[in-house]
Amino acid sequence: MLNFAIETARQAGHLLLEKFDRRIAVMKKGDINLVTEADLASEALIIERIKSHHPRHSILAEESGEAVIIGGENKWKWIIDPLDGTTNYAHGYPCFCVTLALEHEGEIVIGVTYDPTRAELFAAEKGQGASLDNKPIRVSAETKLAESLIVTGFPYDFKQKENFERNLTNFLMKSRGVRRDGSAAIDMAYVACGRFDGFWEEGLNPWDVAAGKLLIEEAGGQVTYYDGSPFGIYAPPICASNGKIHQQMLGVLR
């Protein structure tokens, strides 16, 4: 099923890239959050492929801004984000991706993230490691937060997040630098391949983190809640790292 996930992500990514340079319709699904016709077209492509090839599988999708379970049975469940980084995409900023994961009886067993602007395909299968363009990847070897490059995202309601400003300031002061690219799935893929050393964010949805969680763990990293307990994709917040700086990151977040 990994090959099916890879091919599906590539097809959806190519569709996004075809529409990227055109003037596309942009709609609001909240005061700030956006959805484009590209989101909807990519989602339709992914759902149709899953229904055709795996009709008994269910699908968790963000259809028109609402989380829905589509068809099938919950033993096998696809968790999809047809366009992660919609705001970037709508503004012509080339940092976005397609990301999808397969959950089997509550455990993520396949994760794929495809960045069509760089033609980079990140993939992982439970127990089989993680790869970038079919070459094995590992998290970074950095052991000091002070020398680490950290990445985060800003939740749409960050003004209501009591500790958001504190955490951001502390990481800016205690790390080599903090980046914010606007795509959690790409951020997590970059932790998996060692481009970033750590990642934290609040307010994410299952489809934002499902593939990334598996990518990081299969690449040798660690993913938890802020208190260090095991992370579940259905409830934020998330702290992910190469494992070596994890306790130092948790010390900032506690």
C-alpha cells in the first residue's frame, strides 16, 4: 500500500502544481483560514483513488473545511490533507504539499508527504524506516538546543494561546534560530531528514501530523506531548525532535 500512497500523493501534487501559476478561486472557511479550488480538486482526486483501489477503507478528510469520515470501515483509515499550506499556495508562496497516512487499528503504518515544487517525496512504513526520494533518511545528530534550528507554526487562534508568545520567545533565545514556513507536514518531514532539529506547534489537526509522526519516528526521532507522554494525532499540541534535544525542548515548553 505504500506504493499506492506514493503514487496518489504524486498525482495530487502534480495537480496542485498545474494550478499554482493560474488565478484560482479562494474561499474562506473561517475568519482567517482559506480553502482554494485546488484543495478541493486534490481532495477529490485522492478520495476517488482510495475508493477505487481500497473501497472498504474509510477516509478522514477536511472536506470543505469540515472534518468528515467517508465510507468504509475504521479498521483501515486514510488520513489525508490534499493541500497543506493553503495560505502559502493562495499567495503564490511555493511552500506546500500533499500529505496522507494510513491508520490500521489505531496505529499509523504508512505516511507520505510530497512537495511538488521541489519534487521531493518523503515516505515511511511502520518498521521499515523513512526515505526521501527512495533514499534512507535519519534525524540530525545535534545534541544541544543552543545549536539547533527549530521550526514551528502559528495556530490561527495564537492570540488566544496563553503560552504561545512565551514559548516562541524562549526558543528564539535558547536555540540557533526558529523558522516558520506555514506547512506543518513539510516542517515534520524536514525534522525527519535532519534539516530541522526540532518542531513544536499547537492547534494542529490529525491530517497535519499523521504522516509526519511516522516519518520522524521511523527516521529515529521522537514525538510527544509537551509533558513527554506519547503523542496521539487526534489531540494537540505536539513536540517533535531528533530525540537528542527532546528533553531540552520539553524544558522550554513545560
